[in-house]
Amino acid sequence: MSRFTFGGDEHIFVEVAEAMSLEAFFASLSMTNAVRAAEIEGVTEICPANASFQMRFDPDQIHPDALMDRLRLMEADAAKAEAKLDTRIIEVPVFYQDPWTHETLMRFRERHQDPNGTDLEYAARINGFDTVEAFIEAHSGAPWFVSMVGFVSGLPFLYQMVDRARQIKVPKYLRPRTDTPKQTVGYGGSFSCIYSVRGAGGYQMFGITPMTIYDPKQEVPYLKDFMVFFRPGDIVKWRPIGSAEYDQMIKDVQAGRFEPRIREVVFSLDDFNADPDGTNTRLMEALYAD
């Protein structure tokens, strides 16, 4: 059962589970989708997270206890719903071992568990991979779920869609950096992310994407409708690229020619739990079907 608590006079916080998992994510997503669809008078903001969600409401329009009671009823209905999601799968190009994150990570080695190596070398070693290349293949080989967007505007957190025994785990830096290049692909704990803006951070740095994911001016054509690209429930497939392709993509983004590869798909949690690899294969076939 979820834990419901008030956060001050205008917020309700719902903890779906203590552990982060696809099941917890789907429970949170089902609840927030149901609340959004119900258009409850007085609810002004809904913010889903990895295994929880928070909402803001106007107590002058709806009594806090009445809203709490309604949420508990909606939880019971959401629990009966099939864990199926109409969503999209997106290809995100990544320049692994790029010069910009490499220069940055070398500036902050005294804050790292392994001052004599790189973030990728450390991640590969502690996860049992013989080479960085084998680690990159594992990181980019299976899709990832966007479980939440936030902390920094437009920053997605992504959960690896493989069975638990194969999930990559890498601790954050011992002490956070004061600098991280914009659009760095990072890793901390069991989550990958993309830094939407330049700034401080503590996640391991694996590479960088040329794909703009946050544009507050909304000048990028595919962000004209909304400044934030990702949304919870998106599925991401990393695609390794080299320096020449990265340079060309940067030019295309700046010229307004770059368009992300996106396909609409249906994801079933039951199907995934029954056959993770088969489900991932079908998702990637849909992404690259032309």
C-alpha cells in the first residue's frame, strides 16, 4: 500500500514504494495519469517521480481530507488496471569518451573513487567488464525508461530495462563536481541521466549527446511546443557515435535540421517481466522499422 502524507498546507506526497523499480514507476504513473484525467478541481500541479509523486492543490477549492480520500479510492482503481502504456521510443546519439567530459572528469579526479582512471574505466571495472568498449556495449545495448524529469529543468532520469542481475550500478562521485558539460550522459546508482544544462553534478560522466533536450527559448524546431523534450514513460535507446558524426549533428541542431528518431509504441509491463529481452527486441525493431 502507498503511504499518503501532507506536505504543508498545499501539497500531498504519495510514496508508492521504498525501492525503485518498474513496478513502482508504473504504479506512480498510473496514479498521476488517473488524477490528471479526472481533472479534479483545485489540483494545480502533478509531479511524478521514480517511486512516488507529489501534487499541489488549492485548499480553498478542495478540502485536503476530501482530496486525500479521493486519492485513496483512485489508488484502488489504478491497482486493478493493466500495466500497459502508450508511449514513444527515442534514439539518443551518444559520443562516448568525448574530449569535453574527459577534460572535466580529469579536473575533478581528487573527488573520485579512482583518481588514476576515468569514469568509464572505473564503471567497467566494478561491473565486471574486461574493457570500456564492452561496458559501452552494455550501457547502449538495451532500452531505458524515463522514470522522472526534474531536479534540474528538463533533466531525465532513466532506468535500465534489463533483468536486475544485469543492471549496471555505479556510485556517484565522493564529492560533487562544480562543473559538468551540458548534455553529458551521466550515471549514479542504478540510474542514467542527461544533464540538460551546464552545472554542478556528482554522476559519473560517460559521454555527451549532440541532441538538445531543453530549450527555454524554444528555438529548436522539435521543442517549439514545449521547452522540455523528455516526459515520464518515454523509452530511450542510446546509439554510440564518433567525433565526425557528433560534429555533423551539432551543425544540424544549430541549423534546425536535426530531428530525433521517434516511434510510437505500446509497452506492457507484464510482457516485459515475462520476456525482457524479447520485449526489448520488439521495441528496437519498431524504432528502426522504415
